[in-house]
Amino acid sequence: MQSRWTSFGYVLVFILLIACTGYYFVGFAGILFSVCFIGGLIFWLLTTFKNPVNPYKFILPYLVTIIFFIIHAYEEYAIHVETTLSKMSGLEVSQNNFLIIAAFTAPIVWLLGAALVLKRFAFGYFLCSTFLFGMMIAELSHFISPLMETGPYYSPGMYTAILPVASSWYTFYIIRKEIKVMQQDPSINN
């Protein structure tokens, strides 16, 4: 129990550092990235914080979701999502800053989560929860953003957003299923 709460403290410090560092280096795009960590914290606390399931039960769909995210980030890059982000936020988001966050930093962090969860580190479960939150919830904004502007238009990343959204929900389903199994029979050590 002590190590979980120690990890919780580290996670809070990490989120604060990510928000400050992200804002300093890339501005608004860095703040967007850190908001997912808050959602990930909530997901983590509600799922694998108390019930760290066997990572081998969900690691394959988790990694496939990362692949889908990279495909999705490429579509966003190719169709200039930074223009849409700038319009929606009212703050300048450059393509360079988008690439730093979505195409380079994010996949490294999500893969680090996979590596750490395979070693059963609590911080790895937190990173996995953050990624799943981002894909399950935040990516849905691609289907809402066209409604926020006047007239119908294509939002960059709208076609490929369904890939990480569907895959992350499937991964989350597996995690929830494993948690239920653990709760029904606490003697099971996944």
C-alpha cells in the first residue's frame, strides 16, 4: 500500500512538471498534453491503482493502439491540425510544436508506459491509463470540432481518430474485465 501512495505522490509531481515544462517549451500544445495526464490520473485511481492487473492480458491491444495513434498523428500532421487547434484555442499552435508533442514525445511516453507496466511499476499503469484516457475521451473531439465552426468541414484527423478510439476502448474493456475477475476471486494472482 505504501508504494502505491508513494507512486501517487510522484504522479502528482510529474503532472505539475509536465504542465510547466510543456507550457514553457511549446505553449498551449504542452498544456493540452498535460490535461490528458489529469484524466489519466483519474482513470488510474479508478482502475489499476488498486487492482494492478496482469499487463500481459492487455499489452498487445495497448501497443496496437499506440500504432493507431501514430497513424492518426501522421494524418493530423499531413492535414495541418495545428491550424484547427489555433482557431479553437485562440492561441498560436505551430506545426513544429504539434510534432514535438504528438509525433515525438507522446509515442515515447506511451511506450515507456508499456515497458514500465511490464515490470509492474505503478507509474507504468498510470502512463497506460493516461494514454487510454486520451484516446478514449480526448480523441472524440475530432468528431465535435466540425460542429464548433460555421459550416461543415473536415477536421484534421477525423478519419483516423476512430482507430485509436476503438482500440483504446477495447483495451479498457479488457482491463475492466480482468479487474472484475480479480475482485470476484482475490486469490487470483494474475
